[in-house]
Amino acid sequence: MTIDDREYAVAKLRDVSYYRLSGYWYPFRKLTAMVGVREDSFFSGTTFGDVISLYDFDLRLRTAASDAYAPVELSLRAQLGHELGELDECAHLKPALLGKQAQGSSYTTWLDKYRKELRRSHEDFVAHHQSKYSGMLPVWAAVEILDLGSLRYLYSFSPRSVQDKVADGFGLSSPQLTSWMRSLEVVRNACAHHGRLYNRVYAIKPKLPAAGKYKDLDKARSHMTRSFGQLTLIQYMRSARGIGRSRVLSAILSSYPVVKGVPKAHVGMPDDWDDSTLWAG
């Protein structure tokens, strides 16, 4: 690997760490005869500058992805809290009012975790309810303290009528929305914990509407194991809720660096990726 400025490289390694940067120079390492194993030496022409360009792109992509998903997540919380609140203000604490999945041990496990999250919370609205109502949060407030995994479980515990109303707000079926929530939980956690997005491979494939129903989703259908496919879900959900697609996210993808040996296909972006109403600049 060519390092033109040693002092700059040392400073970067000190600030970012050798271990983290190694995930960005990994694709520049030479291949061996063994599948999935690489040499410790690099392809000819590899530069430290290219590695940093890839790192900086990924940093911007994580920030943009997190910002783009935030209003979608808030909408999910609000809709679920509202629909369950229509049943009972404390529907989340009354499994008899929920669906079949709330009648087993998984709900008990969820409730234990919810109570722990409630005790740990330092939010003012939680303190207010503890002093006024013995800590009994109405469901529209309770959804605000749940992590994404707990929110997804609460959605799955809900009566099918509630699930359908929330999913319909995104033009999806309830099984589809459940799978999307699970998929995007991985994306959000990767962003929150500074994980790599540019070359991430996703084991969870979301359930998509039938081919032909949404042409813009069809264009990303074969790329759902890569970040581009997952981010397309976010753009679709923003559009479906009237939030509007994230132009910043589009701009970040457009800025993918030109680096030898690491094409934009690592993100899952096809050549015509921006030929879509969800991504067009």
C-alpha cells in the first residue's frame, strides 16, 4: 500500500484505530486460492488515500441513513401507539386485548424487558407518570421508551386489525412490515454502533410486495442483501408516509469514491440505481 504522507497516516490510525481501518483496506488485499481468504499484501496501486476515501464515504452514509430512517421510526411508534390506544390506553399491559402471539412466554419476556427499560429511563415524561400514576405509562407514551426490537415485538403482539392498519399506512401487508422492521433494525443498529454499510451483506431479506406493484421497489429487488436494497426500503417508507425521500441519502450514494478494485457494486448499487423516483436527484 502506498502511503504518501506518513504523518497523516499515523494521525488517522491514532484517531480511527488500526482495527477499524483494516475493515476498509480488506478488499484491497490480494486473493488467495482459498475462498474467503486474503493475503496480507495488497493489490498493486492500492493507496492509503483510497482507503480513507472509502472510510469517509461510509461515515457519511451511516449518518445519512440514520437521519433518513429517524422519521420513519417515529411514524411507526406514533401509529402503533395510536392504534393500540384505540383499544385501551394500557393495551400493551393487557395481553387479553392483544393477539395470539401475546398469549405465550415471549410476551412475558417482552414485559420483563419493558419494565427494566421503564426503571432505567430518565425521561421527564416517565418521571411524571411515576409520580402521578405509579409509573403506569399509556401505550402512546410507552412506545417512546422501547428499543426497535421491543417495538417490533409489540407490533407482532398486536391484534391483526391493528397490525393491518399500521402496515396499510405504508402500503404494505402486516407480514411485510414485520419483516421490514426486522431488516431495518439491522441497518439502524449498524449505524448506531459505527458498523460498515458500504460492503455489508444482510442475511435477512425483507418480504416485498408482488412484482409489478411498485416498480421502484422492483428495481432494487435483487439487491436486498446489500445496503442499497435496504436503503431503498427507507426511501419507499418515507415516500409512502408523505415524508419525502431523502435527497441527502441520494447525494451521498452519488459521491461513492472512484477507487481501484472496490466498485459501487459493494454497496449493491446497479449502474442505473438513480433511474428511479425514489433515488433520482
